[in-house]
Amino acid sequence: MNFELTILGSSSAIPTSERYPTAQVLNVLERFFLIDCGEGTQIQLRRLKINFAKISHICISHLHGDHYYGLIGFISTRNLLGINNDLHIYAHSELKNLLQPQIDYLKADLQFKIIFHPLNFRKPELIFSDNRAEILSFPLKHSVPVCGFLFREKAQLPHMRKEKIAEYQIPLRQIQTIKEGAGFTTESGAVIPHSELTTPAAPPRSYAFCTDTAYFEPAAEIIRGVDLLYHEATFLDEMAGWAAQTYHSTARQAAEMARNAQAKKLLIGHFSTRYKELQPFLDEARQIFPDTELASDGARFRISR
Amino acid sequence: MNFELTILGSSSAIPTSERYPTAQVLNVLERFFLIDCGEGTQIQLRRLKINFAKISHICISHLHGDHYYGLIGFISTRNLLGINNDLHIYAHSELKNLLQPQIDYLKADLQFKIIFHPLNFRKPELIFSDNRAEILSFPLKHSVPVCGFLFREKAQLPHMRKEKIAEYQIPLRQIQTIKEGAGFTTESGAVIPHSELTTPAAPPRSYAFCTDTAYFEPAAEIIRGVDLLYHEATFLDEMAGWAAQTYHSTARQAAEMARNAQAKKLLIGHFSTRYKELQPFLDEARQIFPDTELASDGARFRISR
């Protein structure tokens, strides 16, 4: 079952001819989460043949336009395509006011409800949970309130060992309770422990999204051990002063976050348009965290079990 | 001097992987007019290397999202690029209200004024005029109020015939008044008529933009003799009934408008995404109006003098 990230846009505030503003889709077991929604998101979704109907949850990190100007177009097209399941948007409470006149203008024709869930910018908060995945939002540090997001696959129950079912003639009706942690008592009264009857499920996979932000130490604890970390790297280390002033990160700082959080893999993006060549970002980050990749529009990153 | 149209987007309401929603740029003697501004307009402008600083006037035909959702991103990027000349937007008066919360959110940082000019949807109106060009708006017929736009180069003064300047020894200071229509009186008192001293300037060039609209007869009179007509052709004639119900046009109707208005050339666009092949649009239109072309993103159409 898939756990796969698709980059729709990887530019910073100003799009380029190669890069759209920030937007990503995370597929968690065929549930698709849209993460930020810069202008052109709906165009990229169509190019990459991602089904609009599968997207019912959108996380918006903060209210700079390059992270949400594509929302109204996505909403409008989702409606024109005849999709009618509710749409949940997790964002700063102000987003509703920013979009309200445009949503009202559509309203007579709108076939689904839009439910705004305000983010908490003071502390981490579980914002979504179902049987497949959960999402934790957590504060980062920018010129306006911003949240990162940690997506975690739900832990799966352990697998029954088939040979043990045969060996002890375990009835079907007891399988679920054993998976949930029970042992099995044989007819002779012997108790076979849970651990002998099962093999552990694969560890749940996780993805963390951190943009726009200065290097922000407290995030490392929250995302510790994450399988894939996307961290903005707007500048190179030579512009660390300007990065600090604008509450952005350098490639070096993104790599330091990955190292300190013991992430398994790092993906950097949100490059300033002043850079024509991106290899220096990769070189700078890999000196500190070797398993780093550059985000690029259309690229997919799969996390295997 | 240029009179050139560039297509930024040629899709109808839903963008495709090949076509952005409606947006065009008309270059009239290096003054650039943006006509409609669907989502992704700023991305197309950057791809096509059109200077944001040259765009200070935007005409928005109507308030369906595929014709204006790119405005806020254009405004934001124009600001980030440090451009500070005023921006004039000609649109339905309601547009201001739709964008106001997002503009207010930018306002502290906004370096230019945005001036909204409400369109008149009841009768034709001159909405812009300077020494190079003028724009006439005129009502069309859609499910919401919509205007077409007629762009006309200003008539130029006639050219002086150099051999006549020499022959009659016309002083430099009289050239301008002769160009403006006067004759020249020689020292002997003979009056040389204006017509002998000058050759007429090339006729002013013109461009008309008509979307979204059903076939609307009164427009033909307004745009009569236009050099280039862009007319929407959302459907083929086989869907004429549905076109009428949704206040759109067929390729055949677009061609009929071009013929009836005695346009010199026709450009059709705003194709419904249901059509994978566009050749039938061209075939249908050319049966009635042979000099027809299909709009496609990035295409340029130059009108020579």
C-alpha cells in the first residue's frame, strides 16, 4: 500500500517558468492529502493525473499567497467536476475571511460543504485522525503564524503466524483478539503467549512538512525519526543573515534539522528565484545530511514499508 | 511598431494539462493590456518573458473564476518584483468586493494603488484612451453580466512628403500644423493644399475580444471591420442547443460573427475540455469564415500595418 509524496510546486514566493509555488500531495494508503495550494495547483493535479475526488483534506501552512492562492480555483473546478463530498481545510482561522466573498459568489452552485478547521499556532495539535492516518500540526517560526505538519500512518495490528493457527487449531473468531494483544488458551489449558502467535506489523511510515520557517529547534523533537522530511531551503548559507531576517532557512539549516531530528531522508525546496543553479543547495545540505534530494515539480517520493 | 496579441490561456472553465484558463496580452505600441486573468496568468507571463512592469491596465470580461482567479497572484508578484506604478482594473464593480480581503491582507506591503473602474453592462463605453490606444467595452450575452472589448490604435497623423518640403521650402515650424490638416501658403501667396503635401498614415489597427457569450448580433456593428476578432467557441455546432442554454457559442457561430462583422481574421478559443481534438472546430469555422485560426497557449498573432 502506497505512502507517496508528489511535488506539485517547489518555488518560493515568485513562480518561475520551471517551478510553481508550493503545493504537494501525500498519498497515504489511497487517501490523498493536499499540503499547501499555491496558484496553479489544479493545473498540476490535472497534469499529474491526480483525481480531484480523492482530495477531501487540505493543510495550509500559513497565509502568504504563494501557499494558498490556488485554493479557490481548486474548489471551483472540484465543483465543476461534480464532486460532492465535503472539503476540510486546516488553516489559520483568517483564511475563511479571505476567501469568503469568492466562496459566497460560488455558493448557489456549490455542491459540497467547505469546513474550515483553525490551526493552533501555539502548540502541537492532532488535527486529523482516521483508521489509516493522523496529522499533527506544530508551530514553526516565520514572519506570520505558520504550522508544520507531521503525517503518520496508523500503526497496524501484528500479523498472525499461519503455522501457529494450524498448530493450535485456533478458531477464526479468536484471531482478531489475538491480533489486538491476547494470548490463546488451548483445550488442555496451556496459554500460548501473543508474541509466539504473531509477527509485528511493519512500523508506520511518516512524513513531515516544514515551510516557511527559520531554523526552529523545537520542531526536531516533534518530528524525531520521521521517514521523510521536507524542509524549506530558500537560501544558501552565504545568505544566512538575510535568511534569518526574513525567517527562512538555508540549505545548511534544513540539513541540520534533518540530522538533529534523525530523519531518514531529507527533501529541500522553496528555492529563491535568485538562484539559477540548484546543485550548490544539494552540495551544502549533503555535507551535513547525505541523504538529501532536491524537490522538483512532478517528482514523486515513495516510502516503502 | 507592434500590435500583437499573445495567448496566455485558451481553455474554458476547467484547465487542461495543455491549456490554462483565459488570459491574453495585447501589445499596442509597447503598451501591454492584460485581457482576463485566469489562474496561472503570472506563470505564463514569466514563461513568455513578458515584463510585469509594462502591464498597468487589466480588462476583466466577467466574474467567472476562470477569467479572474489569477489576478491576486499577479498583483502579489508584481508587488514582490518592486513595481510601483498604479494598476487599473476594468471589471464588474463586484470584483473589488471579491478581492478586497486578500488585497487588505497585502496592503501594508503594497507599493502601488489598485484602481477599479466599473464596467457598463448596458451599453458600449469608452473605458480607456491615451495617445496610443483606446478601449471600448460593450455588452455581450452570458449567464452573468459580461463585456467584450474593442482595442483600437489611435489614428496617426499623415506623413509629410519630403520632396514637397524641399520644393516649397516649408519651414520646420509649420510641419506639425500641416500634418494636422492645414495647407501651406507660399511667399507668392499660392496655397498648396494639405492633400498634396502629405500621404495618409496607415489605418489604425484593431482587436476585439468576445468571451463568454452566446451569439450576440448587436456586437457585430460595434466591432465592424476589426482586424482580428477573438471569439469564444466552447462547443461544436452539434451541441448548439447546449451552447444556447449555457450562453456559449459554437465554432459556427463564432465564424458567423466574424463574417457579419466583416472582421479580417478570426481566432477561436475557450474550447470545452470534452473535446480532445480541435481540428473539427477549425473545419466548422472555416466553412463560413476561411481566415480562422485556433488559439493555443503561447501563440502570438501580429497585425501588421
